[in-house]
Amino acid sequence: MSLSNSIINRLTAAGPAVLVVAALGLAGCSQEKAEVKDIIRPVKVVEIGQAQASRELDYSGSVRARTEMNLGFRVAGKVTERLVDIGQHVTSGDVLARIDPSDYDLSVKSAEASLDAAERQVETVDLAKKRAEQLYAKNFAPRSQLEQATLTYNQAVATRDAARSTLAQARNQVGYTDLKASQDGIVTTVSADVGQVVGAGTPVMTVAVDGEKEVLIAVPEMDIAEFKPGKDVKAGFWSDDALTLDGKVREVAGSADAQSRTFAVRVSLPNDPRVLLGMTANIKASVGSKQQLVSIPLSALAEKDGQKIVWTVDRNGETVHQRPVKVAEFTADGVSVADGLKPGDVVVAAGTQFMTENLQVKLAGETTQQSASADDEAKRLR
């Protein structure tokens, strides 16, 4: 019989109570041995990557002519003809539309009659003036009579000159009944048609002048400081992915739109026949990064004693340590941290409630690298 069997027999002979105490003692020893072994918990982590030195802004807009003329008649009247359509190319001097010239023709005839009467009056007073000069020279008439004749003649000449100007103006108005193109371009808008009565100066057509084209984009106020006149940008086009042109910011609006709260920015493009009016273009501008914000998952953020913390992993010792952080903002994809983390830090991404100081861990799977700049996230969400 073995030694262990001998001990059990002796304990049995001593009584049941002694046997229970011995059993509890053996169980306690087994539990103590189990606790000696350290717990190694697998964790999921993210690594903070290098911050980007610059970021890229991307805004869409439409191609338009740098100069667009809103053409209208210089006189009022009823439109009788429209000689061009939208999309038609016109050259300088082409007649685009006409209004009824009847009233203006009558004005010309009236002015011609007034001028003829004024000229006859000048001839009449001229004879009277010459007669007064002859009589005064022979001392048959006083000087006052000569002065009166001279004054009447000068008044008649002034009336004649006014009549000539009135006739010239009336003839000009007849010419204004034809709406002509002043520069070469493409008709983009027709605002009045045959039968419509328009006032002087009312826009009837819009012509996009041939030459330099530009892209009009709307930039929000948070990025408008990055767009200054003369800034170099890149222009891409939806119609052709391979077409990329170098553009330059030409003009920035001085105030934001009242409804959209965006600023109108015009970007000049080089002359390229592949770029057509109305095309959609993407304007890309590289700018320096703002304050570097570390973006981490929401599950990586914990709180202890009222302070926001994260758990970082020491790769050498494979232990975790708490680190206080300063939260800048909460985003749709996580948390932006302004202070407390730097590129290269490894942060526990999940299970922070089970972490304790110097707890040994094992990295589970591959480490995900998180961008150190939250600007990229903001650009992606825009």
C-alpha cells in the first residue's frame, strides 16, 4: 500500500471533520497555483501615422467665359425679329434682333422738317442783317437797328444747329432699333422674343465673348483664406479624366453669398479647344496643414477620474499604460485629439474597460495605422 493511501486511511480513521479540512486545504493550494500565472489579454490597436505636411482642397464648378455681355436695345420698342439662336456663334457687327422702327422713322421726318424750317429762317434773318449793315454804313439807320438784326441772326443760327442735332439723334435712334454684336462670341441666353415689348437697356441676349475661359467655384469661409488672387491650382474635367490644366485664381468675392455663406472664386484657364462652356471642372489646390489633430476611433477613448484618457501599448514590454489626452471634437468617424498623442504611438482601439496599468497584452492581428491629421478626414467628409 502506498504512502498516500496510508495518509487517507489515517485521516478516515481520525473522523469526517478532519477529512473535510484536508480537502479544503488541497483546493486552496490549487487555486493559488492558478493565480500565479499572469493573464495576457489580446487587444486590438491602431497606430498613429505620420502627419501630412500639406492637404488638398477640391471644389467643383462650371466653365464659363471670362467676359459675358448682356445685350439690350438702346431704345424701347416691340421686338419684330430675332435672327440668332442659343449656341450660335456671332461676329462683331452681326444683327441679332430688331424692334419696330416706325415711330423712330417718324421722328426723323419731323426733325428733317424742323431743320428745313430753321435753315429758311436763317436765310431770312441773314438778308435782314445785311440790309441793316448797308443802312448803318450810309448813316440811314441807327446802330441799335444793326445790333437787333445781328442778334436775330445769331438766334436763328443757334436754332438751326439745334435742329441738326435733333435730326442726328433721331437717325441714331433708328439705327439703335437693330441689336448688333460688339464682339465675337457665342449666344448663351435669349431673354426676349418676337412680339415682346422691351425697355431701353433691358437684357435681350447674353453673348459669351471668345477668348479666355474660367471656372467659377463656391468656397466656404473656413477655406477662403487659402484662395488668394494669383494662387496656382489644378483644373480637372469630368468629361475627360486625362485632361488637366494649370489654372490661376483670378478673383475672390469680397463678401459671402447671403444664402449659401460661400465665397465666389474665379479661376482663369489657359486657352484649350477641348474645354467647352458649361463643362464641370474640379479645382484642386494644395495648402499647408492646419493644427495637427490625431483621429482615433471612439472606442479607443476612455475616462478616468473625470479625465479623458487612452491606453497606449509599450511594444517592448507588451504592457499598456494610461495617457491623458485633450479632445478637440467628436466627428462622424471617431474623435479628434489635439494633444497627448504623436506619430508612432500604438493605442488600444477596443476593450478599454478591461485595461489596467501595466497589464500584459498581446496584439491581436495586424495593427491598423490611423492618420495623424484630421484634415484628411474633414476633406473626405466634405
